[in-house]
Amino acid sequence: MENESNRDIRKKEIIDASLKLFQTNGIKETSINQIAKESSMAKGLIYYYFKSKESIIEEVILEIAKNIDLDLKKVIGDKTKTFHEKISSVLKLYFKYINEYKLVVLNTPENSGLFELVKSSFVNVAYEHGLKLIEDGKREGSINIEYEKYTLLVLIAGLSELYLSGVEDPNILATIVEQILGFEKGTIKL
């Protein structure tokens, strides 16, 4: 019987190989055969660790969300940055992840279950850290907004919808964030 750490290592290898292929080919165009080849495993072994391609996709999405979570924790916990620098860094991370995982994110709307998993995973991470950042900014006197929870939800959902509808220019999205949060134009530095 396989011990737990070997199992975790093999699953991670499959997730990493899948992510690489999804980023290159997109989810729909990536087959289990390609994943097996990329991870140097037999196709049957892939199915030993994962029930289906969808279960691999789910794990890949959760892995991306975990990475986003870790990066956001670093930015928000950075005591050397001002509130506005942190907002700028968060937006830079947003654009980095959107561009890096574009073929993963943009291919999920056709599968409503996966799309909801992407949305909920990424929105929950963004909301948790965004709320902390805004609360810190309010305590410091760097931002003065009412209903920060609702404002943040509108901001996250709005940016996502704009991006999915084809608005990909970071400067346009940064300007919208500045306007919603009441910042002077040019406050957010990308």
C-alpha cells in the first residue's frame, strides 16, 4: 500500500502537469492522455488518483486559489508598504494571475459547475484579503468608504465581469478601482 506522502507527491505531479497543459492548451483541449504523458505516468495511474478530468480541474483550481491566497497574505502583511502601495500590489497580482491562468479561467464558463468553483474560490480569497486591507486602510485613515463589504463585493464582481467581457487593459481597470474607492487619479501604480 502506498504511503500518504508518496500519494500526495504523485497527485501534486499530476496537478502540476495538468496546470501546465491547461495554461498552454486550455482545459477543453487537454486530454487525460496528454496529462499522463506530461506527468510521466500511465493513464490508468491518473485515474487511480483522480476519478475524472473534472476532478483534476477542481484540484488545479483549488491549487491556484491557494497560491493566490499565499501571495495576498504576503502583500497585505507587508508592514513596509503603505495602504495605496498594497492596493497597487494586489491589483498587480490580480493581473498577473489573470494573465498566467487565462486559459484556465476563460474556459470554465461553458461548464457552469467549474465556473462557479473558479468564481467562488477566487472571489472568497479576494474578498477575505480585500476586506482586511480596506479595514486596515480605514484604521490608518487612508480610505473613507461606507459599506466596505458591499463595495468590495461590487468591486470584485465588477472587475471579474469586465474582464470576462473583454476589458483587459489594466489601466482602465485600475482607474475604475480608483474611482470606486475615491482615490485621486494615478494613486494606483501599475
